[in-house]
Amino acid sequence: MLSDLVVCYLFLGGAGAGALLVLCALGLLSTRAAALARGGRLRATSAYRRLLAPGFASAFALLAAGAVCLAVDLGSFDGALLLFVRPRATHLTVGAWALAAGLLLSALSCAAWSSARGWRLAVVRALGVLGAVDALVAMAYTGLLLGGVGAVPLWASPWLPALFVVSALSCGVACVIGAAHLAGAARLFPGVLRALAAVDAVAIVAEAAAAWGLVAFAAAGGSMGGASQEAAVASAEALVAGPDAWLFWGGFALAGLVVPFALDLVLARARRPLPHAALAAAACVLAGGFAMRWCVVAAGAHPALQTMGVM
């Protein structure tokens, strides 16, 4: 029903949007501390350039990779272009526009925070606000995109958008933490990294709650009756006990929730940077985010196709 490229698109778009949101928030909170403001222009210190510019570059790379997956899945770049030339009121069109806006805003923000000459402070702040709003739209839309497929009861759950939003936030924090360590900014901002680890721990708890809600809602038959109710129950069983259950429990629950949560608790209290632990937590979060989306797509599609007599 959905190709593997769509799963990649959902993951890359969500992670990139989450990273953009976190970076825009950091930028808006940092403009005073980061600025050597003269004549209303932002001249970021070298420390803040090292913290934010690589992060915005990583967000751009993730969103760009997601855009490529979308274009290839549509069959051609001409098909992707039609989403902009002849837009229709669909979740896919909204997502494509949000993705394009995210690419532009992340590129401009990267240029602004890496510039030694300085951009106007008002422009930098406007980029931060617009980027945060666009990121929230992109984070929410990925769950709404699946929910728009009415034939799949699991994807129609109100828990799915919530799960995708908090997962995107967690993946975004992981990207920012990883980029900060790789760029050598972690030792310059230990307090920021501790705060990000704490935010990620809270996001992981919310993600676990949303995942439980999704499974419980489907196991109860969802909000539909008849064959759709049976498909919802079958999807719940496929998630926790089906052929891909090992990926759900091992890749998502263990590697994507339990392990990074434990590491985040350590990182949030550490008095000095722990790069190996931070990078391990970031890698686990990203792997878990991909595993979750793969399992949700597979668990929803297979029972729905069986109910329709396709499989």
C-alpha cells in the first residue's frame, strides 16, 4: 500500500522538522547571548556559530533526503513539481509545501548563523519564528498523512499524530545533540546539552505513552465497526506479536525508548560532556524512530489488505 520510500520520507521529514524546531527555539533563545549586535545586526560569536550552523545544515540534509524520497516515490520529479504547480487540498500537498519551506528556512538560518558579517537581527528572529511554525506543521502532517488513508483503521487513530510529533521531536533533539558533539560545540555549551538530554527524556516518556495509546486503541477495535474493527485488532496483534514484532520490541521499544532514556538520565546530570554516551543515545533514538514508522506502516497495511481480500 505504501512503499519503503514513503517510510523513509516519513522518518527523514519528521527528524528534519524536529531538528529545525529545536534549532529555531535555541536560536530565538540565544540571539541576545550570541550577538555582537551593532546597528541592529547579528554577529554570532564563534561558539554559537559552531553550535547552530552545523545543526541547521543537518536539518537541511535530512529534509533534502526526504524530498528526494518523495520525488522518487511519485515516479518522477515532474510528478513532485505538480504538487506545487497544481496544488490540491491534500495532506501530501501540505506536506510537500511544508518540506519545501523547511528546506528554504533551514538553508537561510544556516547561512545567517554561519555568517561572520552578520544578518539583521530582526530577519534572524523572523527566520526562527517561521521555521518553528513550519517545523510543527511538518511534524504533525506525517501522522495526518497516514490518517487520511481511510481504509486503514490503525492509521485513523488519534494517537498516531501524537506519536509521530513526539517521535519527531525526540529525533530532532538527537540530531542536534549529535551535530553539536561532532562539531565540537558540546564542550562549549554543557548546560545546553544537559537541557536537551532532559527534553529528550520527557519526549521519550510521551512517545512511549502515545505508542501504548495507539496499540490499546487498535486492540479495542478503534472507532469503526465490522471488518474495519477486525482489521484494527489484527493491526494491534501484528505490532506486538506479528512477524515484525521483534523490530517493534527490539528496535523501537528497547533501542529507541529504554536505552536512550537511561542514557538521557545520565547525560542530564553529567557535569562534563560524555560524547560516546550522547552519540549512542542519538543513534538509538534515530534507529528507534525509523523502526517505529516501519512497524506502524507494515502493521496497518497488511491487515487492511487482508480485510479487502488483496492478500
